[in-house]
Amino acid sequence: MANFLLIHGALNGAWCWRDLIPALRQLGHDARAIDLPGHGADTTPYQQVTLDLYADAILQALDSPAIVVAHSMGGFPATLAAERAPHQFQRLIYLCAYVPQPGKSLVDLRKEGPAQPLRPAIRMTDDKLGWTVDPARARDIFFHDCPKGTTDFALQHLCIQATQPSAVAVRTGSNIASLQRDYIRCLDDRTIPPPLQQDMTRDWPASRVHSFDSGHSPFFSHPARLAQLLADIATS
């Protein structure tokens, strides 16, 4: 039995893993999710949210070693947490997630992509310390292949995303280099273009990069199939 800790991406919360957790448990695995600071049930004001706070929250949740699955923006704080305490990570799985590159913030990586599907949908807060997305565009960017009822549920729960975590680079070293890491590329992703996902893993062993035919939210569009892939990776 594997022990999974699920880390959500920007605008989301632990609620986004609603369908995946029971699917993993049905396969005999333990799975749980957390709200990063400022997301879901966590009431930290977005103006106070930092990448360091995100990483601290992940480490606090790791009361025993686990396979950490990080989605989208969650790849940055998960990597930082793994660099600080690699012994708490049995494995790190990036699910269509940003993988930190030397000296580059998440925004830097996004700008290097072949397209900018998210940029036209971003709506900054008045203080410029957070952002949301245009509701009229969110469905097509994040949830285009998800069931309508599920999409409606997700749109009702999206929160303000703090800007600071995406504006700073993650410094990594030998700790993250020694960790077993896998990447799941989502081939119909309309948020992080698949070519950018490919570029972030261009030097990875082929056996550690997996393709999944879905959009940016496979935990909603194909939870059972995603659970099986995660289980297969966990036992590989």
C-alpha cells in the first residue's frame, strides 16, 4: 500500500482531489490532501502568502514519509519542501506541474512557453498581490474535458491566488537530485502547454516521464484512470 499526499495548484484547494482520493483508496492505497495557506479552508490572507509558507505547510503535513503528488503551481513548493527534507519524500510526482529551473520563477517558465493560454484570463486584484481568472474563460482553460457538474463545483471553489509564490525561484541542490521523481504530461492541457511540459523534462529518463490523455484537471476528468497510473508509478 502506498501513502499519497496530494498538493493542489494555483486557485485550487484540497477540494480538487475530491474524486481522486476515493479512487486511490479503492485500489488499496492511502491518500489525503491539504489546503496550502490561503486556499480552501485555510484563512491566511493572500497578501501574506509566500512560497516559503507553502513549503512549510507541506512539510508539516508529512508526519511520515509519503509519495507527494504536486499539480501545476504545486510543483514549486513541493520541490522546495523536498530540497529541505528529502527523507520525508518517498517519491515526488509532478502532475502537469511546473518543475523549477535554476534562477527562474514560475512566471519566468510560463513566459517561456510556446503559447500563453492563461494570460488573457488573469484578473489582478487591486493591490496586485493576488489574481483570479475570468469565469467566462476558466471552464475552457482548466476544465474543458470535465463533466459539467464537476466543472460547476470547481468554479464555485476557486480562490484568489497570491502572486508571490510564482515570482520567486527555487534553489535546488543535491537533495532534490537524489530524489526519485516522475512527471505526468497531460497531452491536451490548455493551461500549461504540452510542449512546455516536454521542455521541463527534456533531460529526464524516459521511464520517469508518463503521458496522460487529458486536460489540466485529470483528477476531475479521469480520476479512476489517473489513480491507476499513480498506483503503477508508486510500485514501479
